[in-house]
Amino acid sequence: MVDQPPQTRYQHKPFYGSSHTWAIDILDPRPLGSESAILDIGTGAGYFGHYFEQRGVPLRVGVEIDEQARAHCAPCYSRMVASLDALLSEPEGSYDGVFDVVLLLDVLEHIANPFEFLTRVTPLLKPKGIVLISVPNIAHWSIRLSLLAGYFEYTERGILDRTHLHFFSRRHFRQLCNANPELRLLSSSASIVPLELLLPESLRHAAPFRWFAFIRKAAAVTLPNLFGYQHLAVLERKQPHASPDRTNAR
């Protein structure tokens, strides 16, 4: 049974090669500000709500199923809701075409039908708005070795987190990214295991460990299905095709 709330279990990972560092590298160059809106599904500890608040984004909507985590994250967001269904049914009005950025970081593996879930999220994006996705890689070398030894046990966090309902290989993840005709895949990558969460701070900053991280990241990008800890992707909502103007047609 899982005892820790999401804000404790899913920690911020400001480390080289992590999915959070990758997301910040994608977001930093984007022109976000007083006219922007973001949707963070699965807020965890609320790090990205705080990040977008610092960027001056006024509409920061967080979706978090856990009540305790919602209370913890509420100061970082302008609005918190318990589910995507709750957001879509709000009486304040439709959120269709509102968001510049939607975050689905470590979320879709917790959804029974991630393909359908992504389809429901897509209309919330502005044209040329982006969705950032990270999912664990079930084909990571550590899982392969465990299966070879006849071992498959769920854990409190990580690839075999006991709350995961869906598993992704790189091929399956690419199918997800290419399944929605309204979205185009802009880029993909892979993260590495956040060993920093297990090590004392003195070792995190040691030169040998930093070089080891560079090597692991290069391996993950080159062979993501074997060495990637998570699969990462940036998807963009396509511009709608303009209807032909027939007013002057004869």
C-alpha cells in the first residue's frame, strides 16, 4: 500500500539528464508571460506551478487527484482541480484552445487508456501550443535483467511504481505520439536514472559522477530503448487548415 502523498513520492529532479531538466530546457526559450496559460496535469510537489508563476504566467491550472497534494500545491497555481473531468465540466466556461503548454510529466503511465486521455487533452491547447510528455521505459536494461532472473516486483517509485497502469517501450511511446492527427511530434529524447536522489550531496557534485552522468545521457539518447529511464517527447498542436474562401468564386 502506498503511504506517501504525491508531493513526497514524486520529488523535483533538478539534475543533468532528468525529465525535469529536459522540460525546463524546452520551456525556458518559449515566450511565456502575461497573456499565457498553462495546464499541469499531475502537479506532484508543485514545482512547475512555481516555475510558471516566476515566468509571469497568470493562468496556471493544476490537476491533481490526491487531496493532500492539491492543498500542498494550491499556492503555486491560480486554479486547482481534482481531475480532467472536473476541469472540462467547470461552469466557468470552456478551456478549449486556451493553453500554451500542457504538462503530462509522469502521468500517462497512471492512466488506463493514455491514448484516449491525450485525445481529450489536445483540444485544450492553442494552435502551436505544446504538450510535454514523459513516461517510464519498461524496456530499460534493469527491467530486462530482472525479467531474465525471473523477478518482477512493483516498487514505491520508479519504472515499476505500483500505481502504474500502463507500460511503454519506445515503439509503443512513438505510437502514442503519432496517434493523434491534430498533434505533430517536434522532438523526442530520453532521461537517465536520477541517482542523485540516492546519493549524498557531496557525491552529486564530484567530477567523476558528473562525467558518469554525461556518459549515461549519451547512451540513453543513442539507445533509448535500452538505456533510457524515461521516454520524452514534445508534441505541438497543428494549425487548423483555413477553409477556402468561396465568396468571390464564380
